[in-house]
Amino acid sequence: MTIFEQESMFATAEDGPTLIIRSAVPATTALETGFPAGVVSAAAERESWRKEVHRPATHTHKWWAQRLGSVFRGILAAAVAEDEQDAIECYSNALRLDGLVVCDPFAGSGTTLAEAAKLGAKVVGRDINPVATLVQRQALAPWDRSRLDRAFDKVETQVRHEIDRLHRDKHGRPVLYYFWVGLAACPQCAPDAPPVELFSRYVFAQHAYPKKYPTSRATCPHCHAVVIVNVVEDDHLTCHRCGRTSSLTGPVNRANMTCSQGHTTKVINALGDQPPRFQMYAKQVLDADGTRRYEPIDDFDRALYAEAEKLLEERRSELVLPVGVLDDGHNTRQAIRWNYREWQQFFNARQLYSLGLLGAAIRDLDRGSEREALAALFSGVLEFNNLFCSFKGEGTGAVRHMFSNHVLKPERTPLEAHPWGTPASSGAFSTLYQSRIIRAWEYKRHPHDIAPVNDSSERVFGLSQPLSLAIGNHEAFEQGKVGAYVDCGPSSSFELPDASVDLVITDPPFMDNVHYSELADFFHAWLRRIRPFADYPVRSATTRHVEEVQSADPAEFGRAIAAVWKECSRLLKPNGLLAFTFHQARITGWVELVKALEVAGLVITAVQPVKAEMSTSTVKSSASDPSNLDSIVVCRPMGHTTPEMTTVEAVRERAIAALRECQEAGVKVGYADIESVVRGSVLALHTLPGNSLTVEALTTEAAEAVVEAAAALDVRSNRG
């Protein structure tokens, strides 16, 4: 039996999926000649709506641009298959990559590592950001459920009573959420004039579907009573407590505020050189029968908060608290303009005290993968418990986390949640333990995948093996003592021998302004004090790194990524294969990419379309031509093989056929998707040995090919 023959572990087809064992990369793969874009994209389309449910092992913590497991399973399957039908069989059955080593130099949240490990491969993951490394380790590490629960119970015993006590009302009922509003002094009024409350609307709680459920809550601007209003019909409120009638429109309109005397000032100018001051005005409490009630803030609430302020100062040395300052950057600039200069300023005193207790309890646990899991969970809780969070509304998860934007966007009306939480809470340590950690533990024991079943994509068990890999250093990995080598550092240099990797499968950074390290520093400021794993860089004040591959400047991006591709070329076996997902609206990004691959001695053998991570994201849906697809760029070391298609016409027609396959599978193909796939396909010719066309000439040919492909696929641009 050859390595490409199938071996069944079942007596009949009805008994379960077929076991398919592959232990080498074919000379020509389905990924290069017949990628099943429609089948994979259909599965990915379903996964994209609930990624955290379908792939919970890689969603234990926030990371940005988390890719779809279905796509990377498809890439891996096609990379060991000989043709499209073989790739579909590998994708739909129990594929095992026997003895293969799969490397991801931009490992991010660990999608490639988890998918390859589920298929039985040995995995190597590298990321320059330690927060990403923490996420990857959670995806792979073995967790003992009894030890996990004991660690959780120990933390609960130490901190829950105190945190609960500081989130109660005068009747002893738990407070789920406190509502706060920023204050700013009008620079044109007298110094003793009352500050402006930075409301744009006085409605603070409404349903996610207000037309269907119009009953909402507003705060009276005069006495802060909670007033019931109809947001569809009302434009004013009449307070039952003070009797005054007020507009529902607040004093803030976009960037400007207007004081009671009619002076208009930019909010940011009114802040002076300090971040906003805040005051509580309402709360949501939980009755014994489970009813949620909105009530105004009273003297008990204010006294309780003052106690938290006092406790923070008295016990500061016992707590885990964030350390460090914000450095200037594209994603931090807005927060700095609002005078947030230290990470501690992102939290109020009660949040710092409560989270500080929680972090200290986790820090002091016995070391092991279970402690590390709770450290990752704690870090994730920070996302929902800070002054940059807001209220999403009723009928949905209540807390809009701070990273709903890709920048650190200051919030004028922040929401303070209960960080330990109740069963009715959102974004709390106790609830996320169940929805993230326990869900991931269950998935790791019995993974499921989305596969084609009777002309649809369904959840299927039994295709993958459990996720439970020992993680070690490069020496332990080379000696076969561990199945995973996951490390934090630059990907331009691995401590592995030449020709030691079968497949490099990755999702590199795109050429844009979203610098993940600038955002990840928010978590790092706390994790430095906990040290979740032994090599975590506790002495580094930031996760930024000079070798980070992330720049909007084409030349800088090209130089950085070329160094990584050169190292990947060194690591690959002679018959090895590099494949990565990429989407770039700017043609300069594609130009720099193909130049970098050429410098590294890699030849692009194919560019394939596939469903991207989330077509409904804010960034994508706001574009005039939103993107829905990524390109899979497939490469081989120079000298391995020369692609059959070496002309612009041939690669254009192959791109059209692949994009049409996506359309026929029900996956939307937009103009930006055609631009990305067709441009990439044409510019890929630059890497071919003996290519005579300049990059400039190929760029011109690519522009014409895009127009022809769009006409063939009947897709039009929405740009003016």
C-alpha cells in the first residue's frame, strides 16, 4: 500500500469516517492544482458566525484576526492530497498526518497548530508576541479537569466573597452592572460651575431590537432617577421624581459638548491634561427571583465605592496590578489624546482592587497548565472589565468589550461589570470559565469539525484526534520527547535544523495599521505580574518588537516579511510546501509580497480563493467593496517544480474558475475579492524561474485581468 492509499478502520461506510493516513507531501498537490474552494468555503461560512463555538480551543483569549479552523483544515488536507476529489475525501474523513512536521511562523491564536495537531502532526509555532504565545499554548496543552476545578475553587474561596461584597446594593442584592458617565468642566464657565455630564443621549438601556421592544430606560439629567421611555415614540422624558421634563438628547454631539450656559467646546479640549473623571448614575441589580432591575445610584453605592478606593490604597502591595505606560502608536493615539497615559488609568478603583485580588490568587497557584489556563482566563476577563467598555443593551450579551474597535477608543459612558459575576453576568470570571475554559476542555477531548454531509455542511465528530500535546523547547521537540514546540520570538530565526519541516502553513500580518502589539500591551501590563508560563517576558515593558512584521509602509513590510520567508525556505524539506492566507486591497502589498518570496528562493505555484474569517465585521462591511475571501498563496522551494500555468491568460482563467466555484457554493464573491485573487495570481508569475516580465508590467496586466475576471463573474464595483 502506498502512502496515498486509504486504509479503513471501519467494516462498512455506515460505521464511521474512513481513516486516511498521509506521511509525505506529494510532488504536485491538490492545493496547487485542484483546491476544493467551494466545499471548504461552505464549511468556513458556517463556522464564521460562531467561531468560538466551532473552534473553542483557539478562542480561550482575545486575539485579532483569528482565522477559521475549517479553512486551515482544508489547506492541510489539500496539501497532502493529489487531486481535488482526493482533497475532498481527506477533508471529509479521519485524516492523519503521520510523522509530518507542520510549522506556523505567525502562529497568532494557534489555528494552524490546533488543526495540524488534531490531524496527528507534530507542530512548531512561533509568534513574536507573548500574549499570542499564551493563546497558542492553551489550544494545545493537556488540562486535567479535576486539577482545573480545584484551582478554580481555590481562587473562588480566596476572592469571591470580597468581590461580591463590593458589588451589592443596600438590600444585599448583587449589582450586575454600574453605569458611569464622564465629566468635563466647561472652560468658558466659572471654575465652580457644575461639570458637563458627557451624555449624547440620556437613554442608557434599551433592547438590541428597539423597534420590536421599544421600552427603554433613561436617566433624568436633573436628579438621575431612572425613567421608563419609549425610544420609538418619545423624544422627551418626564421625571416621576423631580417632575421636570427634559429632552432625551444630551449635551454631547460628536466631538463637541455644550454646557448649560450654551458654550460649545470640543470634549477633548475640556479635559485639560487628565483623563475624564467619572460618576455613577445608575445600576442594574438582580432580584432573588432572577428579575433584573434598573435603579439610581444612592448613598450606599457611593460609600461602597469609596471603601473600594480605600482598600485599593491600603492593600496595593498585595495585589496584582497593571504596570507600564502607553507608547505612541496608531492604535493607542486616541487613548493618549484623551490623556490615558498609564494602563492603570483604564480601570476605576473598584475594578483595580477586585481584579488585583483575582490576579494575585492566580499568581500564587501551583505552576502547571491548569494555572496557565486560569491566567489566560483572567487576562480575557480584563477585556470586559475596564473603563473602555459600554452597555450593548438587553437581548444580547450586556458588555460591549473594549476591542469592539481595533483602536483603544475612550468611552464617555462606561459600564462597570461584576468581575466575578453571577449566572446572569456577561464577561465575568465565573461565566467565562464555563463558556471558554470548560467548553475548550470538552472540545479538546472530543473535537468536532464542519464537513460536507448530504450537500450541506454539518458538525461531525470523529474526524480529529483529541488535542493534548506536551509542549517543550526545541531540544525536547527534536528528541521526540514532546509533540509541540511553541515559542515566543522573531520568526526570522528558528532553533531547528535545515530541511526539518514538511509544511509551513500560516496567516502572516497584512500590510495595514492594526499593530497587534499596541493592543496586546493592555493584557501584557497585567500578565507581567503573573508570569503565566516560564519564559513569559516579565521584564519587557511592551510586547512591541523591532522585528515585528507589521507596517503600512510597503518597503518596510517587504523587508520584514522577506526575512521570515527566507527562514521558512531553510526549514522546508526539498519536497516541502509553504501556504499562507493573504488579503490585500492595495496592490503595493502584493508587489512587496512576491518580491519577498522571490528573495527567499520560493516560487508561487498557485493562488486559491477561500472564505475569509468574518464577512460581517465592522471594518469589512463599512468598505465600499467589502471583502469576503482570502487568497491562499502556495509556494515551493526553488528547483522543486515549475508550475504548468506560466501565462497571464492561464492564471487569470484558473482564478475565474476557482472564484466561480465559490459562487456556486453560495459564498459571496465581491469586487475586492476578485482584485485580491486575480492580482495575486498574475503577480505570482514574477517568482517563476525565467520570468521575463517586470513587476511593473505584471501590475498593468493584473489590472486588466481584474476587469476581465469581474465581467466574466458578473461582479461590479460599488466605488464611485
